[in-house]
Amino acid sequence: MNKYIEKVLNGAKEKNVHETEYLQAVEEVLTSIEPVINEHPEFEKIALLERMIEPERMITFRVPYVDDKGQTHVHRGYRVQFSSLIGPYKGGLRFHKSVNQSIIKFLGFEQIFKNALTGLPIGGGKGGSDFDPKGKSDGEIMRFCQSFMTELQRHIGADIDVPAGDIGVGEREIGYLFGQYKRIKDIYEGGVLTGKGLSYGGSLVRKEATGYGLIYFMREMLKNNNQTLNGKTVTISGSGNVAIYACEKALEYGANVVAMSDSNGCIYDKNGIDLNTVKQIKEIERARISEYLKFHPHAGYFECENEDSPIWNIKTDIALPCATQNELSLNSAKKLVENGLIAIGEGANMPCTKEASLYLIDKQIMLAPAKAANAGGVAVSAIEMSQNSMRYYLPFEIVNQKLDKIMVNIFNTCKNALDKYNLGNNYVAGANIAAFNKLSDAMLAQGIV
């Protein structure tokens, strides 16, 4: 390993000893950009890597709210403003019981590189809370969101930091957050949040963007390897926005999606998933994926028994992990390869463990990394910001065309980096190198700040 990279990694581990997810993300990036660092020994003198992996600002705050029974609860809120090198901080909010500082920092760090790959003027940030909206009433969620925004509004703005949604934060939560921001600030600042409802400044295609973008990237990666989605068997973990709209677009390209999941288990329908049923269960009823069997009793259902989701035991050509970080372990990766996997697309943020990623790359499996493959969501968020600034709405077809073009450009940027350094089909390294080059150029131009 390059001595400078080794020094920076050791320093990061000493400073952030308990932040497992953050260190995993940092190590993946730094080890994969070694060819660039070998070319630029001058980066050590200006501590370029140390500055890149350290957040510009980490904000932590308490979030109290009262539930429907009158009981007061206190949660912890976070916002990491990681990098404003190429634009205002931009990244989602996650409400989930697993949220902690390590997860927020890992997500923020990934976001810097993802946003750089889009080619759009947006920096990197992330936020959230250990509040779990699952099982809460609309009133409880509204009161929590209002309390959360009462603090967050001090730190955000259309030209400062623009949050969006993530796990646990959908259009409902964004609406409550935006309403409270508008009430406190006494101004209509549409570009301060993205993922808004269409009735008050949201963009068409935003809901579909991450899932659609994932499939556009997969299409390009497969095409580059003389393959197509048509006729391929696909399994998709998760059943939120990313999974649902990845499924929708995969079906349009002729794929046969046979399995989807949630945190309780997975459904398997050899005839092909009925996406309308999944949308009814998840988007309208907010129920568990097992309810699918009420509509399609011929389908199978497998409960989660450990950290290895049963969905990865199903024979498939293409796997799309779209649920959460580190959901696909080395054991699951081995099972997928054993069953004939040819490609994997990361719809969630860092869904493959370090060991799983290395194994898949070693086995010559096409691996579309999250920071490239799931960048469609933030790309359309930036397009939403532009529409808010223009006071103008673009039609669905135009936004979708822009998204498709952005994902094609991201793939080509990654491929060009691979070709330059003779890295074969290691798209993980290609994405990291391509984004790093843009970010390092900006750091050099702006001085020691």
C-alpha cells in the first residue's frame, strides 16, 4: 500500500475508532485511488487526503417530541456538512433506529463522491435521527419532524445545505419538514429541500429517479460487456422507492423480476413480481411484504432468520441490493456466484460488505458501485433545485431524458478512469478515481481551507 494512504488510514482509525461504517467507506475509497496518489506525491505535503476525509462540520442536536399518549421522547439528530467544494451541501435525511454518527459520516462521505460524479454543482452532506417512523401515527411523525426542523433550520438554506429524503423519510416527512421550515423562516424557499410533493415545488421523476438511474447504469454496464437486461432474471432487496422503481424500469427492459423483500423477509414469484401489488402494499397500505401472498397465494415467502437475507439464496442473473448498508455479506455473495450471478447493482448506499465486494470483483462479476449506480436520486434533486430557482416545472419526459443522459455520462466517466489505469472491469475503483480527480482539482484550486 502507498505509504501516504497507509498513514492517512491509520490516522483515521485512531481518531474514529468506533465508527465502523465510516472507516469502511474511507478505506474503500483510499485503497482504490492508489494509482492516482502514486502519481501525485505532492498531495501529502498539503494533507489533501486528510482534508478530504474530515467533515467541514458535524452537527448533533436533541429532538424531543410528544407521542399520541402524551409521553415525551428524546431522540438524537444529526447533520454532517462534509464538503462544499463544488456546491452547497447536498444529501438526504435518514430516520431509522440504527442511525448514529458513524452511519451519518459514512453516508456523507459517500455523498461527496456520488455528487461529484453527477457533474452537477452540489457538495456532500447527510443527516437524520435514530427516530423510527415505523408504526408511528401521522400525528407523531408530524410532531417529530417539526421538532427536528426547529433545530435543523439554523443550519440549512438553498445556497448553504439542501437536505432530501432517505430511509424513513419520504414525501410525507419532507412535507412536514418543509412546512415547519417555511413557518419559522417566514419565507417560501423552495430549493431548501428536495423530494417535495408535486403540489408545492417537487419535480417529476424524483420519486422514480434512484431506481430508474440504477437500471440506466446497469444497462450501460451490461452493454459494455455485450449483455442486455432483456430475458435476465433479477432479484431486488428492499421494497421502498429505490427497489420499486428499479423493478419498474427493469421490467420495461424485458427483465424477469422474481423476488423483493423487506426487513422481515422476502417474496419469490417465479411468474414474475406483480409490481402493482407491491406498490399497493408498500406505498398505500404501508404494510409488510408478506401481504403479497394474500393476492398471489402461489408465491413463496421466506423469513429472515439472520443477517443474511434469504433473497440472496434465490438463483438469479442480476442482483440489486436496494435496502441498506452492508446487507449483502460474503456468504451471500458466494451463494449468488454459485447460482450463476453475472452482475450486481448497488441501489442502496454501500450494501455490499467489504469482503463481499472484494470477492465479487475477484470472481469477475460486474459490480455497479452505489456512488455511481444510485446517483440518479441526487441528480434529479439537483434538477428540482434548478426548477425551483427558475419558478418553472419540466415535463416528465424531459427530466427522465436528463436523468438517462447523466447516468450514461457517469458510466462513461467511470469507464474512462478504468481504461486510463488498466483496471479492467473494476467499476468500484473507476467511480472512486473519477470522483476523486474532480474533487482534488477543486481542492487544489481553492487553497488550504
